[in-house]
Amino acid sequence: MNIYGYDINKKGLHQGDVKIPEAMGVVAGGVFLAILSIFRIYFNLQDLANEVNKVQFFSSSFAIGFALVLGYIDDFKNLSWRFKILLPTLPGLCLLMTYTGGTTIIIPKILQSTFNINPLIDLGWMYKIFIFLITIFCFNSINILAGINGLEVGQSIIITLAIITHNLIQITNGITLHAHISSLCMMQPFLATSFGLLIFNWYPASIFIGDTYTYFAGTTLAVAGIHGHLSKTMFFFFMPQILNFVYSLPQLFKIVPCPRHRLPQFNKKSGLLIGSNDMNLVNLVLRWHGPWSERNLCKFILSFQVLCCILTLVVSNAKSYNLHNL
Ligand code: UD1
Ligand code: MG
């Protein structure tokens, strides 16, 4: 297929002139779907899956497979933003139709006492719209917090580790076992295949993971969050992506001109990156910190991701522990 890209953040150096194979996420995605099918065959043979699990498995596999194909087409053809925002509606609807989790939210204590309202509110269909929007958001969110070696896979791995930890804590507490086990079954092969990619995509990258991986990763994380009944917790795991998305909105909606690549500028002499005026987290960090090496910039953004995940894990599990012991 001859899908390749140039490492833009090394422009002018020898490394910047070398063709780097892109769309390598297709390997990770293919292996992931194969392992997921083996899990499912095993569960069916052992009679461990009920009808809901089976339907959810098909909807998840469809959504993830669809994202993978779409990403591959994007790497090949470079789709327009209109398409990228519209196409995840299909996997989103698919997941929504098979959602079996709660639709209730807990109102913070301060609001309960101020407005004298119930601590639990059932949002019904409004909650399902929230789930649908999560899928569309996740589908695109990893792809737009991108462009420096290791960042896309790095953030996906950290969120995956956070979801796995959350599932394990909830299983230990005996909360909604089936949902958390199904989420874990999805996250383990995803973690393994992503690590395989990170080894080659870490600075200096010898492969690019392409939109094939970013869409596949976003959708897989959304599926694990939705079917694992942790969509609210996911919202906070994705805090760096949310900040990046909100800050990017003027460019995504073309209120401010949006170039094909919103990458920093590379200073060949110093070997450091400088923040451009493009509105994303990568440039914002660079404008705040000053010139920085690609590797350290990536480590810094990933550390922020780790911090968001740890804070979310502490707060959400302390809350569920309290609820469980009421
Ligand atoms: C998204 C971003 C775009 C960013 C691009 C880079 C938005 C709206 N779009 O576009 O701003 O420039 O991702 O991933 O935010 N590349 C590198 N180094 C890397 C990773 C990628 O130089 O570590 C370059 C390579 O030339 C590669 C290309 O980015 O070929 C891939 O870009 P692509 O994924 O097709 O861009 P988009 O997803 O459309
Ligand atoms: Mg991309």
C-alpha cells in the first residue's frame, strides 16, 4: 500500500527526510480483534456469557472494527473533518442500543442541600445521549492530541492502565462484576498490542501508528468505559483530551484558520520545538514552558495524563467505597 509519512518535528535533519511507515495501528488492531474473538469463543465454550454479553460483544467488535477500517481509509485518503466527525455516529448508535448500565447520577452534597433535591437523579434518555456523545468524542480525541512521537500511544496506554485499575478495585469491592470483567477482557489485549507499538513509536519513532490506531484506540477505550459502566469516571480520565478539544474548538470550527498540521515549529540549530499559534495542548505547553525537546515535551504531557488518572481513581473509588459502606 506504501503508506508512509515524514517526521515533521525533525524537518531539516536526516531523520526528517526518511519515509516512516504509517498506519501500523492496523497490526495492533488486527491482533486485538483476533484475541477478543478467542476470549469470546472460550467464554461461549465454558457457557460463561449470557445473551446481553453476546450482543454487547458483537456491537463492540463492530464499533472497533469499523473505527479501524475508517482509520485505515483516512491514512490512505486523508478524509475531511466533516466526515471524521460524522462517521463515528454509526458505532456510537451501535453501542447505545446495547447499553445496559445505569442512567442515574449522584448530585454533589453542596447542591443537594442548597436546592433540597434527591441525591440520585435518573437522567434516562438524556444519559444515553451522553453515552452517544462520549463515543463520538473518544473516537476523535486521541487523534487531535497528537503529532509528537509516542504521544498518541502513550496517552492511550495510561488511560488503559487507569481503566484496568478501576475495574480491579470495583471487582474487589464486588460491584457489577460482569461489567468490569467484560471491560477488563477488552483492556488487556489492547494494553499488550499498544505496548508493542509504543516500543517503535517512542522518540525517535521508527513507525507512525496512523489514524488507524488513534480511531481504534479512542473507540476501544469508549467501549471499555461504556460496557464497564464507568462512563462518568472516563470523563475525568480524558481530562487532557477534553481540555485539548475545548481549546481546539475555534480551529476545528474554522473560526480561526486551521492548517493541515497543527504541530510546533522545529529549530534545527537547537534541536528543540517551539510552540506555534495553533490552538492545542502541545503548543500551549510549549508557549508556557519555552523551547523544549520532543521527548521531554511528550513525557510532560503524559505525566499530566497520569496525574489526571490518579486523581480520578482516588476520588471515584473513595466515593464508591463510601456508597458501598452506607
Ligand atoms: C491530526 C491533527 C493535526 C496533527 C496530526 C499529527 C487536528 C485537528 N489534527 O490530524 O493537527 O498535525 O494529527 O498527528 O488536531 N507526524 C509527525 N510526528 C508524529 C506523528 C505524526 O510528524 O509523531 C506527522 C507525520 O507526517 C504523519 C502525520 O503527522 O504522516 C499524520 O497525520 P494524520 O494523522 O494524518 O493527521 P490528522 O489525524 O488528520
Ligand atoms: Mg491522525
